[in-house]
Amino acid sequence: MTTVYIGVAIAVVLIVAGFAFLRWQQNRELAAAYATPTPAPSAATSGAPTPTPIPLMDGETLGKQKFSLYEKGTIADSPTGGRGQNVDGIPCASQEYVTLHVHPHLAIFDHGVQVQVPKFIGAAPSPSGGCLYWVHTHNPDGIIHVEAPELAPPGGSGYTLGIFFDIWGQPLTRDNIAGLKGPVTAFVNGVKYDGDLRSIALLSHQQIVLEVGTPVVPPPNYEFPPND
């Protein structure tokens, strides 16, 4: 019987250790998602980001209106974007979640002129009152809301700019940003980014700037609203 008790004790210890490891791993992933990046000096020849941060205000409008809202202003997603179906494995839900709740910012420039990132990206109407994707916008202020029940999307390692554009239903390539065509210069937290645009992570207070064509203006440095 002693051998049985020892075996049971070892099994219990292993189970507790397994749960502790999973908890530690989840906390580590959560901390990484909520970590606020610090904008660094730009590597672009066009100059450094704006030295004084530009305050962001919830509900404000940033940039010139360039993109149309569909269905009489009730949805921003294009006909090929999120209309209630799963997009990249992400469902359109009837509620917002708080397991992961972070706000990155996206700024788009068309030949030196800032254009609006539309409100209601990721909001789909339905007979029951509509639904909301885990990645969406509320206002034309460029703030992207990642409000998800999971720390990572189904089958993925993190929420990315590619997922956001898939939900929007717009292209995201090195020569086409949501229909704005020309060579694209990208910045992430003030630093020139030459990698895959779709892979840019949507992290807390991540600052993403996409510039189509020339001139390439210094990437803005934004200050998020208090408690945002």
C-alpha cells in the first residue's frame, strides 16, 4: 500500500506542477501582450518621430476621410471582409471580452496626407442587433481595440495587423494599403520596419504607421488617453 500512496502523491504533485506551469505560461503571455512598447528614434532618412507626443482623445477623428462606410454607415468592412462569418478563425461575437484588452494605434498616410482609419471596422449588423469581432475599431481615431476571450487567435500565436485587415476586407501589401497604391514605408514605434506587414503584432500601445508613396513624413508619436 505504501507504494500506491507514494504513486498517488507523485501524481498529485505532477498535476499541481502542471497547472502551475500552465498558469505561469499564461501570465507570461498576458504580461507580454500588455507590455507597452517605447517608441524609439526613427531609422528613416526622413527624420525622427515628432518629439512631443500627440495626445489621442477617444472618439476624435484623425486624418482625411478616404474610405467609405458600407450599408449606410453601419459597417466599415468591405464586402470581402467580416460580415458575421469567421475571419482567420475569429468569430463575430455578441459581446466584448476582457481576457485580453489592449489598444494599439494605426496611422495611414497617402502621399504625405494622413487619412482616416474608419470607425466600425469589425462591426457587423445582424437581425439580432449585430456582432463584433475580437479586433475592431470604435471611432475614426486610429485606435484598434483587441478585446478577446483568448490570448491568441485560433491557430495563431498572436493578434496581428494582417488579421485586422482581413476583418476589414482590405489589401495589406508593400504596394497596396486598403486600395491606396504605391510603395509602402512602414514604421513600428517610430522605427522603420522592413518585414512582413501582416506579421506586425497588435500589442498594447503599439504604434504602427503605414505611408503610401512620397513624401514620407516623420512618423507621429502618439500619447494614448489616460487609463486606455
